[in-house]
Amino acid sequence: MFLGVAAGAFGAHGLSSYFARFPELEGTFETAVRYHIYHALALLAVGWATTRWPGTLTTWAGYLLFAGVIIFSGSLYLLVMTRLRWLGAITPIGGVAFLAGWVCLLLAAARSS
């Protein structure tokens, strides 16, 4: 969560002149920060879920959501900073990790009912 907030602040204040030169990248950076923050909050929820629904599924949910942040947001941060467009091809892998993490969490909750 700290790193997501720091990235957001850096984007808003430290990169304003950069985004003035490359305005098409500002939305990409904002998407990276938004998904970073959402899934940092989701990781807190997974931490709580492991106390309620302990097991492999909740553990995998945490691993997958964490991997999603690294791959999805990380690839977008790198794309913005390097302007290497091919990094955008890596981003969907992080999206799949997010989805798989949410599925694991939902299955853990469903199986405990």
C-alpha cells in the first residue's frame, strides 16, 4: 500500500513535466497506481481471510494477487518510464494473476460455507 501511495504521489508531483511531454502515458501510469492500490487492499482482505478460511486456496489467492501487482502494475510502471511499448504485452499476465487470485479467494469462501 505504501508503494502504491508513493507511486501515485510521484506520478502526480514528480512526473508532471514528463507527462507534459508524453501525455499519452499519464493514463497508463494512473491505471498502474489504481490497480496497485486496489490489490494492496485486497491483500489485506486476504490476510483477514486466512484467519477465517485457512488453507491452500487463500494462500494462493495472496500469492496470485501479489504477483498480479508486480507483473500488472510493474510492467505498466516500466512501460511509462522506459516508453518500451513491448512491456504492454506482459501486463495481461498480471491481469490473469489478479483474476486467478480472486477466483481462489471466492472458492475458499464458498467451500467454507
